[in-house]
Amino acid sequence: MKTRNLGINGPKLTVIGFGAWAIGGSWEFGWGAVDDKESIKAIHRALDLGINWIDTAAVYGLGHSEEIVAQALRGIRNEVFVATKCGMVWNEKGEVTKNLKPISIRKEIEDSLRRLQTDHIDLYQIHWPDPNTPPEDSWMTMSELMREGKVRNIGVCNYSVAELERCRAVAPVQSLQPPYNMLKRDAEEDLLPYCQQHGIGVVAYSPMASGLLTGKFNYDNLAPDDWRRKNPSYNADNRAKVSSLLTKLKPVADRYSISLGELAIAWVLKNPAITSAIVGARKDWQVEETANSANIELSLVDEEAIDGILKSF
């Protein structure tokens, strides 16, 4: 599978990464119950298809996702680039809050290292900004963890340009993880150009809008505790709008003999600022359905056609 450098002189990541959010199972922002054996099979299939990195987070399943990643990588940990995140902590009731105070980050790194059964994390990322902690304080701690050898690279998720600037005044930022897909393009305005200008790698999450852009999304099949049931982006009106959009995009996908989901991922990857797209899966067949996106090269004519269609959304 094709690889791209994560920022200036950064590690080479495959243009598709395995997203481990959904395999965390049931929690406040879960996708419903999971079968851990199936999750491990999905990870192994991703590796078989050439994907060389996994993106998880401490909070996914309140630690469960990291534990399943560790089980899947038993005996092959050093062959796979593992990224995880900090800054979202929970109490004994499972209630999640943001905390990027240095003391909390240091506790989280030890917990993640233990759950992942490793002595280092390849990419440690701040999950969300914490309005109660100055970015400089959090980022200084992240840079210290890198100097101590507990992490190899440090990055942020969901940060603005202003927040990136404040971090960069303390230490270099290797990567940014923003949401980016055909329906959510805000990053094109300032974030992606800023990252290109300053050599910051970009790993985009939700390239298929968490299922909306696959053409197979069925609201009625969602688990009762699936987070999408509570999110307005998945209400009936928006689903109808997206369905109309997909009808217009289908002829483009058909020209390449690919699915709408593959088209959505390929569209994300055609942006020169993007290092990799994080594609989640809970089953091995889901990985097989999307891995080919790495090989799709959209023509300039089709890129322009897609942009014209998206302007009407």
C-alpha cells in the first residue's frame, strides 16, 4: 500500500490507517456492542492488506479499544505503528470529561502503555482541547514524554490554527487529526494550508462521515446506544439530503467500478495536505471493502465534477 511521510522527516504511514474507535464497544460515544474476536480479525486483515498503522484512544470503550489492539498485536507490536490519544478521562460511573493538566497526561500515558502492553507509543495525540488548561502547559508535557522515550511522535486532534500556533511556540507539532470528508470541508479554509506550510502531517478522521457517505447507511439498524442516534447529522432530513448527493456521485464511482465509500476515501486522499485517512472497521470484510481506496487515482475532470456536485449540498 502507498505510504506518505507524517510531516517533515516523519515516519511513513500507509495512506489508510485502521481506525479503532468502533471496536471499543459500548460507552457514551460507542457504536454498540462488539465481538472482540471479530475486532481482532479485522485488525489482522488490515495488516494482511498492507495497512501499517492503527489509530486508537484511551477513551474508546473506556480503555477497551487499547486492550483489544494489544491483543491483536501480540508478538508483532514492533511491526505496527500505534497511535493513541489523551485528554479524555472518565470516572467510576463512566462519565467522560476533558483534562489536559500535566499530571493527568502523565497518568494517562502510563495507563495507555499498560493497556497497549508496550514500552512506547509511536504517535501520542491530544484528543480535544481542554478550555481549562493552557495549550502550552499540555504541550510541554507531551514534549517531555517524547524526550523520555515514552512516545516517538506527538500530535493533536481537533485543534484550531490558533491552538497549533501556541503549541508550536513550545515544541514542534508532528501531526494534526481533524475531521475531513465530502460533507465537512472546513479544514480546507485554514487548517490544511497551515499544515502544508509548516510541515505538519494530517491524518483525517471520518472520511466516510461515519457511514453517511457509504450509500449503505441504515439508521434503523443502529444499536440503541449508537452515538449517531443522538447526533443531528444523522437525522431524517440530513439523511435525505445526503442520499440525494450520493445519487449524483454514483456515476463517478461507477466510472471507476468502486463503491461510494471508496470514492469518499479516495476524494480525501487526493488532497495534497493529507498523509492518511483513518478508516474504522469492526469486521474483516469491512476492511476489505475499503482498502482498495489507497489505489484509486481520481482524474482532474472527476475531481472537478465532484467539487461541482458538492457545492450543491
